[in-house]
Amino acid sequence: MILITARAGGDGQTMDESNIEGPFGPATRILSLPVTDILAAYRLKCGADVSRCFEGLSEVYLYECQVTGYRFWRPETIAADEGTYHLLSAAWPGYYRGDRWEYGFVRNALRKTDNVLEVGCGQGNFLRSLEGRVRAASGIELNAQAIKNKVTKFDILRMTIEEFKSRSPASLDAVCSFQVLEHVSAPRQFIEACAACLRPGGLLFLSTPNMECAMLRKREDAFDLPPHHIGHFSAQVYESIARTLGLEVAGLRVEVRHTWAADTLNPTTEHHILYRATKRLTSVMLNAVYNLLGEPGNYILATLRKPE
């Protein structure tokens, strides 16, 4: 683990505005972060060198929207491109997960008659779980390698949500996007394009990391920093965004924090059985406390409805 230390204010090489116009309204810079710290965090987490995303920069800046509370990094040029995602997915086994915490909640909310789109679907693991459960589904994805290795019978198209919107406006019952929005430097346009694909009354499911989670609030996970993640969300932020964009909040679900026991000892280590049993018992006890206190976990699932 590496704890990133940031300082308020600060002057960078290419950007020193304390106040800028953000995606949802005026925004104020709340801290600056040395690029060297970010590079060190990625090397420690997965051995990846992401310096190509920060050429000519010594610092990057975190802003907070005065209207919604949404937090985002600038300059926009630091957002990861397809090459960066290839690098990180190769360096981190299981980068494209077969299952996610939020999948089950969304499946249960869908109907057999629904026509569904997943934005940023990767190889199509969620789409595969919808086979035989909905009338129709498709995905869009920009990673050509992920499309090539798709695992679902549903179509996956290589295009943006803005391009899809122009082809199929107001035609879908549900649009899903799981852990994509935090990568997007223009989230307002993204959400508006998703909503434009929905029929009146249709549902938009968005999941992201939860910036109220203790680990993410302290910036302890390199993958929650640029170039991988550009924006940060909370339940309150989603409520404010919905009001700003004229959408209804149909549901907000925050994962409860949990931990697990890692078997870190060599099997030949003396007393390893007792050690591992103690670790597991500690995890069970911690999880019970987290559940009792309702301590927020890593992810949020927001369900937004397009008005009738």
C-alpha cells in the first residue's frame, strides 16, 4: 500500500486555475498531486509504467464541482487511452472480471421483455448473464481486443455512446454501464447520451467506485487515480447529478465494506494453519462490525429513471 500525500493549491507546469468550468458547473481546485507519487503508486500496485500519460507535467489537479460535489482530475490529457488499458489489463490479472457486486441487482430489476444496452461492456460477461433472461441486448466497447475475445452471443459494437445514440434514440428499456463513468472526462455528455437512448420511463444503471469509502478517500489505491480514474462519485453526487440533468433517482445502493483473509504464508510455515484460521476469524468479525455500522464499501450502484 502506498499513501499518496497531496497538498492544497499548488502551481503546475501547464495549469494553475483555482476555479474552472467543470462538466456540471463551476468547480474549485481542492488539491494538487505530484506526478512522481502517482507513478510510484502504479509501480507498487502492478509494476506498470504509466508515465506516457503525464508527459510535460509535474502535478495534476483535483477539482470539486460547486453544483454536484463531483470530483475530477485535470488536465484532461491525462485520461488513459486504449494503450494504457492494454498495459494495465496485462499487468493486473483479473482486470476484466467475470462477475461484479452490482450485476445481480441489475439482473433482478430487468424484465423478460426488456431491450438492454451495456456501455463499456468489455468481453461481455454481464451480457452473457442476460442470455435467455431479456428480449434483446447488445453492448458497445472501444477495446478491440476485448471485442475479439467476447464471451456472449449478443452483439458488441465498437463505437461510443454518442454514436449509438444517433442510431437508436429513445428505443431502449434499460442502459447499463458498470465502472465506466469514472474513466470518462466528460461525464455529463456520457450520461445525457445514455438517457437519450432510453424510452420515457426507461432505467439507467450506473456503477462506480464510492469516494466515501475509507480506502479511496485516502487515495490508497493507484487504480482510483489518473490516468485510470478521472472522476469520483458518491450517493450524494448521483442525487445532485440527477437533479441537474432532469432524471429521477429510482434507487441508490452502496456496497457495505468488507475484508477477507489472504493466505499469505507458505504452507510449510510452522503454525500456518492456526495463523490462517485466526486471519479468517478476524475477517468474519470485522465484516460483522462493518455490516452493523453500515460502513460504506468500494462501490455504488445508481438507478436513474428517464421521466415519462
